Amino acid sequence: MTDAPQVPHLTVVEHPLVQHKLTHMRDVNTSTGKFRQLLREISQLLAYEITRNMDLTSKTIDTPLMEMEAPIIDGKKMALISILRAGNGLLDGVLELVPSARVGFVGLYRDEETLQPVQYYFKVPDGLGDRLVIAVDPMLATGNSSAAAIDLLKGAGATNIRFLCLLAAPEGVARMKEAHPDVPIVTAALDTGLTDKGYIYPGLGDAGDRMFGTK
């Protein structure tokens, strides 16, 4: 029996296609429709990385030429958890890649005065303790909302959790590592830091507003 692969706490996906698409998403002149399309595309590339170490088993199948033992994902179907509202942009793309996944939602908004998360919704699949759980949110800024969402998922029984985001700030990564060192993070970029209002810079603005055309 071999040891399980070691998963780093933070993985920045530097694939050229990821970085190319991210540059267009950062551009203030990119339209709402194009932004949504790019987010869906980039989420699939990031999903490839975050699912890299999924457990496999095998099953007997018949190819057109012969019978064989072929690899297949082991265990219960994974759970994708969208941290509302911006998480839905990543969710859509990952679901295209893994259409059988179960889906849940965590509703949190950030109090603009305290920068602390406020919960307003929580609905997740059952059996989280037996599933790979991937929480998705485009921006890991202060890390307060992300850490709170992971608290809720662990409270619902999840033990194998990964976090997928588009951009991360060092402050958010540090907050998540402090609160949940067992939760690996996959992102397209680790940006410079946070503004005094808690926005990632250079960033791309408010992901939800750019995705849905709101302000």
C-alpha cells in the first residue's frame, strides 16, 4: 500500500490558457457576457487541477476488441458547493465537466463595515462525510466568508473538502490556512493584496457584479 499523495495547501494554476483567459477577465472593457463565458471556461481548467487526486477503482468493461479492467472514480458522487452569489459562475463550468455531481449552496454576504460574513442560506446534499466536497467562490479576499462556509460544511459532516477560486489574496490564503489547514486551495492567481475595503488588487473588480451586470 502506497502513501496518499501530498496535496499542497495552495496551488496556483499557471497553465497558459488559464492565464490568458484571466487577463481578459481582468480587463475593465470585457463585457458581461464575455466575462461569464470566460469564467465558465476557466472554471473547467481549474476543475481539472482540483480533481487531480480523486480516488479511483476499476470495473470490468467490454471494449469493441476485448474485455478489460478500466479505471473509474471511486465512492459517492462529489458535492459541489457554490458560495452565493458569485460562486454560481464557477459552478456552471465545473458542472459541465462533472454533470453527475450533487450541488449545494451557501448564502453569505460580507458586511461592508466589519468585513465579516453574514449567513442567509444553507442547503447541501446529504452524506457529505462520504463525498469529495468542492466549495467554489471566485474571490478569496479576506477569507472570512470562505472560512465561515467551510465551518458550515464541516458542521454538516464534510471531511474531504477542497476550495476552488479564481483569485486569491495573501490575507485570504493565510486566514484559510489558519482556520482550515486541511482544506487545499486551487486558484488561477495569487494577487498582491487587499484594499482598505477588502477588495483584491489588482484583481478584477466585484466578480458578482461583473458576472451579472449589477453594481
